[in-house]
Amino acid sequence: MKAIALYSIKGGVGKTAAAVNLAYLSSRFFPPTLLCDLDPQGASSYYFRISASKKYNSGKFLKGNKKIYSNIKATDFDNLDLLPSDFSYRNLDIELAEEKNPQRKLKKNIEELSNDYQLLFFDSPPNLTLLSESLFAASDIILVPLIPTTLSIRTFMQLKDFFDANKLNSSKIRPFFSMVEKQKKLHRDIINEFRNTPGFLTQTIPYNSEVEKMGLYRAPINAVQPNCPASKAYLHLWEEVTKLTELQG
Amino acid sequence: MRTIPETVYFRTKSTLSPETLAQQILPAGWILTLLSSTKEQQAFYDTFEWHAFEKGVAVQKKERILFLIDINSGQKSASVSFQGNPLSFFSETLPDSLLQTKLCSLSNIRAFSRLCLLNTLTTSYRLLDQNSKTVAIIAVESIQLTGHERYQEEIHLLALTPFKGYEEDTTPIHQSLSSLEAVHSVLNFRELFLLVMKCAKQRVQGYSAKFLTKLHPDATIHESALLLLEHTFSVMLLNKNGIKKNIDSEFLHDYRVALRRTRSIMKLLMGIFNERENQYFLNLFRTLGKRTNDLRDRDVYLLRKKSYCNSLPPNLQPSLIPFFEHIAESRKVFHRRLSRYLSSSDYQVSLNEWEGFLNQQTLPDVERTHQGSRSTKSVALETIKRAWKKLLRRGRQISRETTDTELHALRIDCKKLRYLLEFFASIFQPDAIIPVIRQLKELQENLGAFVDASVQIHFLHQQLELIHSDTLFAASMGGLMVTLFQKKEEARLKFNKTFTSFDHEETSQLFHDLLTGSSL
């Protein structure tokens, strides 16, 4: 099983939209797939109309394997399951700090899932905390959506610096441009500047009102509007990701 | 481990409409939305010996896919695309897949035959909760078996499959469905499978090649021998159609084993039946057995095709193609010939005579059949002891310089003892008879390997004599004969060790325990 995190220090960059659509595409091509919603806001869970059971909370998540299994729910799409987030996840960092070897905790907790899923996607909360560190260790690839703005680039550099300072494997970090508005010169300039930077994915995700409508459809855009520009872009991004994860061939 | 919720089947008196369901079982705010409506033919497959069912697996063809389904949970464990609903197929012919590997492990020699063909009409609905989240699929299904005019009644079902994580949410639906007046039973997948098989008039696990006739130690040997012969007769009858329909080679194999066992019973238990009748039927079955030899020989060589090819270098392998084509062609001729005979009135007359003989209820004249009234136990002990001692005596005479003929003869002695042990197995304690059979089996396998290699060398040499000009073919035959000769000599060398192990104190003790009657 490969684990792919959708991660950004900054919020509102299109993490959840990418996680939901990439997980959906993964379930079509490399079933079965699990999407693990780590964000206490629970946007991924909301998009799939799923809420965690009343008994589920961050404590159970930290217990791992069996507790995780019993709380996984099927989405409306074949071979795509979801581990919903709970509002108690807002305290995950504090609880994680009390665990032994917190940086490796997430990796350990998902070990058993590898028997059942080919791919696992994490939709992560926007911050840089102990949970983020645990997420970095558990993920084979860290996809970082970047809006082509200076602020977004700055947070990306902060992430790189953090990896370097903590001697983490920065080759896992694979940024891609998201919510791109080609009519904006700034967007065009920044994309051109970073286009050939090693590690950057070539596919960009356009700003598209259909993506915003996912909140109305409450389903992946690739499932309901597969021909819209954003869906096509996610499909191409997915193809690029499969090459990274050595799933092709 | 990721679990998928089980489907529960509600057998209903008639097809339930979505309106009825909405009115009678759905909580407020929940709705059903149409997912699909399909009309198709489905089929179930298994081998004649129910290899799949024995391992808890159902083989189902639906939606142009062949599925392996865990019979107890109803979970699909493997699938592969599959066209049509053929009468039978071999696992080897399926595309490379997990399903193929799993089916081959169940059996690659036996064909998977169609058990039944079902016309199904399925309308599936999504069950949406108050958040419009799908929590289950409800399928309303009508099943009708084709080709069973007598069974006109359709099976009406409602299948409830909760989505993972929504089992608890759908429990009230399950309860409401169970209490509906229109529902007369709640089934799991296994129960549904058995219901369909019953409607299709299939006896699940109704055939086994194993010899399982239960005898009573105090019954007369005449009575027991008739039971054994009735069993072998039923095996012959059950396999006849499979031979004629050319489903797989095991039908003929089992038929021949039943014939051999029939002859063995009559030969090994001399003095039980009227001698004249005994001889008449022995001759009849010997002739019948001979009629099957040519076809069986071809079957055996065709089954060896892969191993023959693999034992030759790649550049010689193509020369075997015409060889096997020739065998396949001649097999067709022999198959037609045997099938014609099995459909003939001559064969039917023989069967009727035999059936009439088996149905004779009275003991024949005691003067002439002095053994018939003895107890099964005493005859079993005596005949097994005699056959065992004979095997030891003959085996001890065999040296490194022994001839092929002597080893052939010893193999037959082995087989006779094995048959006796199998015939009377049910009157002994399993823990006494099983180790004895195991010891004997090892010796039989060794002798079997020797004789098989010897017979093959002879056959290949005959082929060589038929074709003089093809040097590549000659080289292939030479290569195969060398390999077989090595196997034969290996078996010969191994014989002394295997026989010494059989002719050992430990084995003697096992036989002693068996024959002193303490294990009865």
C-alpha cells in the first residue's frame, strides 16, 4: 500500500478538493482506496456525506488498526472507503505528544490497512505540528497544492526548510499549482518561474467554479462532471502521481 | 482485516414494489432511488465431485463475470471476465488471474460443469438516509431456473446489502423486512445457494469418488459384498453421462476404478456368489474394461502433454505437436466408439443382468457358496491377512536384479491389498486402518512410478517405430525415453528402501493390531 498525503501549511489551497478527487480516481484505477480525513473540519467527510459514529474520536484513532477498521465507512462509490474525521481531532497534537514515538505513530497505526487497500490518501489539516511530522513519516508522497502567489510559495519554502532542518526526506515533497487563474499575470509568472524546478509536478489545477460546487453535489467533481476542465486536470494530475508511485506498468 | 457487510436475502411470496417497501419499512426521511434494472442469465458451476463447495466456495457467473464467492459469508473473493454460459470449462483455460489460480488449486483436472442456468430479473435501489447518503443497496430479484419445466415457481427475493460502516443504521430495516407478512424466510448466501441447487435438482456433494460404503462387521459377507457392488455399480451409472458428454477424463477414470473394484470384490471374495454367475460377470466386466483401455490411454498421454513438453529443450518441443495432435485425433475415434457402446442395447442388457444379479435377495445355495454366510468381520480379517502375507512373501523375493514383470506383479498384489483395506475400512477404527493404508500407499506410489515409466517407455518406443523419417521427433522420443528411464531406475532403486520400510516391525504391528480384531 502506498500512502499519499495532501498537505499544506496554508489553508484554502485546494487540499481537500485534490484529496477527494484523486482518491476517487485511485478507486477507479487501483481499487480499493481509502481516504483518511485528518482535518477536524471534516470537509472530505462532508463531501461524501459521511460523519463519524458518535463513539468515534481522536483517542480511538490513536489506538490504531482495529479501532480504525471498525470506523471506516463506504462512500457511495465502489472501492472507495473513508475514515471520517471527528471534531475531537482538533486535540490530536496534544494527545499525540503523550504517545511513545509520536512521529512514527501514524505509520504504525495504518500498518494493517495495507492488507486491504492499494492506496491511502490523507487529507490533512493546515498547520505544521507533531501530527504533520507523523504524517510525513507515514506518507510515501506528500502532494503540496500551491496557489501561484508569493505567500503560498513562502509557506512551501518554510516546509522545505523544516524538512532540511529535521533531516527528513524532502524528496517525498511533490508540489503542484492549484486554483490557477491563467488570466492573472502573477499566476503565470510564478508558474513559469517554478515550472522546471525539480520535484514540481507539471500538471496544474485551474480555478473552476465546478470545484466549488462540490459542496452542493457532495461528491467528487470527477464523478459528477468528468468533462469539466478541473476534472480533466485532476485526471492528468492523477496520471502523473501514478508514475511517482510506480503504479503504472 | 477489512470486512464487507454480508448480504441478507429475504424470500418473499411475490415481487415487492418499491412503493410497498417505502411505505412499510423506511424510516422518515429515508428514500429508495433506482440504481439499475437488469435481466440476465446467471449460472453456477462446480466439478462433479463438488470441489468448490467442499472448500466453501461457490462459482457464480453473472454480469459477464465469473466470481468466486465464500459460501458462508457471501463475499466475493476473486473475479474474472467470462463470456457466455458454457456447459463446462477447465480452470486452466481462464485468463491469468487470482480466480484462475484459486480454481486451479481446487482442481485443474476436473472440468467445472454448469449446475444450473437461471433467468434473473433484478431491480436495485440505493437506500438513502436523511442526509441522502447511501447506506445500503436493496435488490428485488426474481429467479427462474431454465430447463426445469416441472419447477415453474419463481424464487422471489429481496437482498439487503448494508454499506460498510452502516450495518447498525440498517438494522431497523432488516427487522422491518423480517416481520413483513410477504416475507416467509430469511436466508444467508449458503442457504440461498442450497435452495437454488434443490430447485435445480442438484444433490450437493451427492458424488464422491471415495469409497465410503458403510458395512456392519456382523453382517454376512454376502450382504456386505452386495452393498459394495451396489456402490461400484452406482459409480458406473453416475459417470456414464460424463463420459459420453466428454466433460473431463475423470469420468472415465472413476468408471474404470469402479469396474476394477467390482472385479476385485468378485475375485477376492471367491465363494460368496454362485461360481458360474461369478465367472460370467467377471468376464463381462473384463470385456467392458478392455473397451475403455484405448480411450483411457489417450487421456493419460494428453494429460502428460505439459510435462512432456517441459522435459524437452525448447527446440525439440514443437516436434511433439503432431504427436499430440495424432493422440487427440485417435482419442476422438475411441471416444465415439465407447460412447456408441455405452448407448447400445447390448450395454443396457448387460447392465440389466447385473442389476438383476444385485437385486437377488436370497443367499445362493450354501453347498456351492460356502463363504457367503460367514461374517463380514471374519472374511475381512482373513482376506486382508492373506493378501498382506502374499505381498510380503513376493516382495521379499525381489532383488536388485528383479525383472520388470515381477515388479508389475507386485504392484497388482499391492492394489489387491489396498482394495481390500478400502472395502472393509468402515468396520475398523479409523485410527487403526488409516496408518496401514498410509504405509501401503507409499509402496504403491513407488511401484506405480516404476510401472508408469515402464509403460510410457514402451508406448513411446512404439511411436518411434511408426515414424522413421522425422529426426527431430526421434530425438524428442529419445529425450523423453531417457528421462522416463531415469525415473524408472530411480523408482527401482528406491524400491528396496520403500519395501524395507513396509516390511518393518512397525508396519507389522499396525497390521497385527488391525487383524487381531482389537480395532474392530
